[in-house]
Amino acid sequence: MLAVSLVGFSLNGSLIRAAETSDRVVVTAEDVDVAKIQSGGQVVFVSSGQRAAASHAIDDDRRTVFLFSISDQRPTLIVKLGESKPVHRVSVVVGSQAGEVKVYLLDEIPRDPSDLDKAKSVATIVDLGVAREAVVDFEVKNTRYVALRWPLSKNYSYPLAIAEISAFSYAADPTVAVFDPPPDPIQGPPLIASVSP
């Protein structure tokens, strides 16, 4: 009876884990997040909020957030990459309800950065669950700036909170490191012949 219960528990646990991983974003070793501070990314424009805290959106720490002003009906954030990179995926983690976000890939910042109406968005992320990573993949495009704009409804009554923004590029040199296997511990250390003069 105990064995049957354990088998049933392990099968149920496997199903739960499979359901959990279906919502997670799979990032391969070939993907590099080029928007992060560690990769040379920097926030160069926010339409509102404390500019000193803007780096919280790209600091690779979901516990820190950047807050737009409560009165900002079109929150906009632009990340400058360390250098122009081919980007194929953008992801966002919001800390508050946000509706949707439009993603723009730009070679240069417009004269008025808050005016992205003339630019064409490459994608829209519509499933923005609080504290969950929402992702959009698109055709690879070489870009220097990643801009995000949230068109909020008129009845949106609290500040938009952004926990993380990521922009993924393929690794420039996906080399595979090859290591010699460690010596077999059962055989012991290699024998070194002594040489006498």
C-alpha cells in the first residue's frame, strides 16, 4: 500500500512540475540578455518617475522595481544597448497590472523620445501577469535602442511598476568548451617514472 501511494505521489508531483515549467521562459545558452546593466545596457529615457531608480528595470533583480508616475497615461522607457546587437526576443516582468506593452527597436532615439507614434512597433506583449515574465519573439533585427510603451486606459489609477526588462540576442561566438574528463579516482593518481642522471 505504501509503495502504491509513493508511486501515485511521484506521478502527481511530476504532473505539477510539468505544469509549472510550461509557463516559464526557456532561455538557451545561445541567448544573451543585452539590456542588462552587466551587459552594458542603460536606461536613457523614462517618461515619468524617479530617473535615479530607472536602472531597477534592468538590474537583473526582480525584487527591485521602477515606478512610473500615477498620472502618466503612456509610460515609456528606452534602454540603450552597449552596442548595436541583433535582437530576437524581448521580455517584461511587471509589478502591477499593466494591460499590454508595445515593443519598438530603434537605431536612434527620436527627437522627442516620448513620441513613438511615428515609429512602427515590432510587437505587442498582451499577457502581462503581475510578477510573471511575458515574452515576445520576432524576426531578428539589428538595433541599438529597445523602447517600451504601455498605452494605459483612462481609468488606470495606480503607478505602473516595472520589475525587469530583457532583450535577447544570440551569442556572438557560441563556442563549446571541451574539458578532459577527470582522472578515474579508483585508479588513483597517474604514475610518474623517476629518472636518475
